[in-house]
Amino acid sequence: MKESRLIKTVLFISVMAFIVAGFAFPVSAKGKLKVGFVYVSPIGDAGWTFQHDLGRIALEKNLGDNVATKYIENVPEGAEAERVIRDLAKSGHDLIFTTSFGYMNPTLKVAKLFPKKMFEHSTGYKRSKNVGTYMCRFYEGRYLTGIIAGKMTKSNTLGYVAAFPIPEVIRGINAFTLGAKSVNPDIKVKVIWINSWFDPGKEREASEALIDQGVDIVTHHTDSTAPTMTAEEKGVFAIAYHSDMSKYGANAHLTATTHVWDKYYTKVAKDVLSGTWKSEAVWGGIKEGMIKLAPISKKVPADVVALVKKTEKMISDGSFHPFHGPVKSQDGKVVVEPGKSLTDQDLLNMNYYVEGVLGNIPH
């Protein structure tokens, strides 16, 4: 009887130690899980791809010898992406993350050819049995940075360098505008579309054009540091995107909306290793730790920082929604009634500007 108790005690301690160590899952019989990443731009030291690569590095650190990762950077959307994704699947990668909107259809095509492989597509909306999607609620961070912009502008005119006219980008423009107008009803937002995720030259040109039009704060939904660097050179403020870009604009940089993939990438790999992975549509925000603001500049007054922190907490606990009514579209139509908020489906299909945004959405 004592021997039986001793065996049970030893087993219990062993299991608990295994769980505490963070590896409470069986290792694949094939050995290491090979994980592939496809990046749309160079990794660099800031930006969209840089943030994803931080998540990849965290995955390696967290799971150690259980995984081996490989990344391909600067992959154009379209046929080239399909070739790269296929090559990763053929070379034994059982889990593949494709990290740009334009990789959606190429990912689905390759997934059909490799039904036993698992694919995760970032910012897309199409799934299949072996293709999941994941995205951050960027608009939550955008609303917060809009509050800062609305308080810090002197011209009441804000500038936005935008990539492609898809709902993800339009949501960001609208959330930024709503945040700014919540503290400054006279705000106007000018938008320039460059039709590229990463093009430092076009991003610089667009930023310069906006500043020439009277904008005194520039933000962007593009991948490079060019808008922040341009703002620094021109003596205006910048609110960066993807990463903390303060080293590129010591005087200009007010903060940034950043996205954090560390925990998510580790969780997905663990699920694959344990055989519990399934196709899902994941959309995480401040509450899940997937959206964070970069450190706020000391130029921003303490009362503004306090308001941002208060609003951030309310978004996190669900007591406030950035698209809470009343909200009007650019043409004055009520799109969110008082006391109501947009649903996720509404947000995913957004195709209009809110009141305060100037110009038209290109089609």
C-alpha cells in the first residue's frame, strides 16, 4: 500500500513539473515541428514583418527543441507567394503562417494540395479545414492614438498614409478619426492611398504631400519607418504603426499602435504538437494582449495620458467600444445608433468613411 502511494506521489510530482515547465503536450512522433513563416516585406528593425518575426523568435525560445522555424521575407503577394508557400509545405513544414492579406488565396490553394498540413493566414477572412485565420483588433489601438492626436494637433488637420482600401485599413482610419473627434470635434483627417504595404519612397512622398497640405500629425497603415522619419525632418508629430519607431523620430514620435504575436504563435504550435489544433477565426485585441501602445512621449500632457489609459482599460474590460453610437458616416448618415455598437461582422465589412475624414475611398 505504501509503495502504491509512493508511486502515485512520484507520478503526480512528475506531471506537475512537466506542466509548470510549460510543455504539457506530447512531442510529435516525427520529431521537431517544422514551422514556416512567409513575410511580405523585409524584417528590418521595425514594422509589420518585424513584429511577426519577434513572435517567431519567441516561439523558438518558448518551445525550444520541440520546434524548428524558417522564414522567407519580402515575398510579393500573388503567384510568387503561392510558390513559396508550396515549397515550405513540400519541404516538411507542417505548420505555415502566411502574414499578409494578399496571401489569402495562395494559402487556400496550397492548403488543398496538402490536407495534412496546417496553415494560419493573418488578416484574411477565408478559412478551410486546415486553414485558420488570425488578426488583431488594430482599431482599438487606433482609437487611443486618435485621442492623443486630437489633443496634440494645432492645425486640427491630421494625415493618414494608407496602403490598400480594404476594410482592415478603413477601420483604422475611422477609429483614429473617432478617437480624435472624441476630444476635438473640429478634427479633419486627410488620407493618401499608396497601394502598397511597403514602399518607403511612396510613403515618404505621401507624408510630405500631407504635411504640405497643413497636416501637423502624420500616421500610417504601411510598413516602413518613412512617415516617422519624414515627420521628424519636417518638424511635425508622428504616430507610428506596427512598432515603436521612436528611434527614427526622437522629437516627432508620440506613440505607436503595435501588435504582439508572441503568445499566439506559441499557442498555435503547442496545439499542433498536442494534436488539438483546429481551424478558427481568431481576432484579439487589447484584452488578449495582442494590441499595445508604444511608450507615450513625454511631450503628451499627463491628463491626456491618463485619459488614454482610462479608455484603454474600458476597451479591455468591454465597457467601451471604439465604434459606439452615435456614429455618422462621411455623408451624414447614422451608421451606429445611440447606445449601440458595431458588430464584428459590421467591422469586417466596413466600406465607408466616418464623419471627419476627407476625400473618397478609391474603388
